[in-house]
Amino acid sequence: MLLSVILKINPDIQITAARKIVDTRNFVIHAYDSLKPDIFWGIVINHIPLLKREFETLLKE
């Protein structure tokens, strides 16, 4: 939810795959019983490091 609020306030913020991040959050919250652990772990390993770097960059601005 926080990411969607941030993007509504300032749509020029560069977050890679922002829409997919919001969609994934919604899926985890509302359909967690059908979430496969290996898919979720792949997201954590492959996508969270980039998101962390992007947020660190935003915090420096």
C-alpha cells in the first residue's frame, strides 16, 4: 500500500516494476493460501535486492 501511495504522490519516482510489486503484495495478502513458497523465495532473492538499492537511492535524494 505504501508504494501505491508514494507513486500517487509522485509518479515520476523510478521504482522498477512498481505495478508488479503492488500486485504481488495484494496477492500475498489476499491469496496467500495459493502462494507457492518457491515462487515467493524467488521474488525475495531476485527482486528485493534491486528494490532495496532503489529505495536507498531515493532516501539519499
